[in-house]
Amino acid sequence: MQALAPGVHLHPGYLDASAQKALLEEIRAVVAQAPLYVPAMPRTGKPMSVRMTNCGALGWVTDKERGYRYQATHPVTGEAWPAIPKMLLDIWDDVANFPLLPQACLVNFYSADAKMGLHQDRDEQELGAPVVSLSLGDDCLFRVGGTARNAPTASVRLGSGDLVVLGGEGRLAFHGVDRIYPGTSMLLKNEGRINLTLRRVTRGQI
Ligand code: SIN
Ligand code: MN
């Protein structure tokens, strides 16, 4: 385990090749039920370059009119999100050090030219639980800083199977993805990267 910033820990190679394949199959099943869609930024309605879906009781969504939020249904199909695969719940149990299970798993798909600007994950009421983040597919350049936007940042290349935990002091650390390195992994059929983030949303026992 490697500290990238206070409270931000990288577990390189957390999932071996066979576990990555098994998890990818689970995510394919999620996406078959809850298709990836193009999220839009609050107010401007500018489309994000990352495509998204979710599994879990709650999913993180964003659109022009209502902005960032959690909701129980897919914004395009109107259906409830599929359940979080057991494999992900077990991973949370292993690394989160939190007594309750995650309620939301955001699935981000990055094509070769997608990126994500520096931001904090702060739409959750429960900030005592960490954010657990897994990478599958092509490498990316991940950037993480402190809890102020202008704090110095560190950059690290994340590969398929790597896991990052943002907890404690690092729960509100600014982070983002500057670029994808297309063609660096054979896991997916085509180029691209999948990122999964597990989160608790509400406070208490739900
Ligand atoms: C996110 O912050 O939602 C995604 C981070 C990542 O893709 O590694
Ligand atoms: Mn985030």
C-alpha cells in the first residue's frame, strides 16, 4: 500500500488478472441492465467526456437542470439501478474499514480521449465512510491533491486492478483523471478504461 496524499492510499495490483476478468463480467451485466449514458454538467448542460451508469440502491447522476445528486433510478430508462455485485461488496468489506455496506457504485467509462477535471466527492451525507475506487482496462494518469483546490497535487499512473481508497483526511481530497493511455491493457475488447467508485451516501443504517 502506498500513500498518495494524507488519507489517500493506493493498493497497486489489488485485483489479479482473473479477478479483473470476473469483475468485468459483472460490470457487463450491470451495463446490459443499466446502459451507459452521457452525463451533463449542472447549469451549462455541457456533456461530460466520461460515460456513466450505476449500480446500488442509489446512483450518482448529473444534468443541466438538477445538477449533481443521488437518485434511485436510471435517468434514461427510469428503472431502479441493478444491485451492487457481491464481489464489490466483498472488496469494500476488505478495504473500507466501515461497518455498513456501500449504497452506490458509480461506473465511469473513459474512451481514449476522455478525462475528468479535478473535483471533490462531496454529494454524500456520510463523510465518515471512504470512497473506494477500482480501475479496469487502460492505464490513466490520476491526479490527487489536498482538500483545497489550489493545494499541490501528485500524479500517478493507475493500471488495471489498482485500487485507491480516499478516507479520513483524504475523503475530500481533490482528484481527477488527466488522460487515458489507450492500448495499454488487453482486458477490454477495445480501448478505454472503466473506473468503479463505491460510496456510502446517507448517514445511518439504511
Ligand atoms: C471519479 O472521481 O469519479 C473517477 C476517478 C477515476 O476515474 O479514477
Ligand atoms: Mn470523484
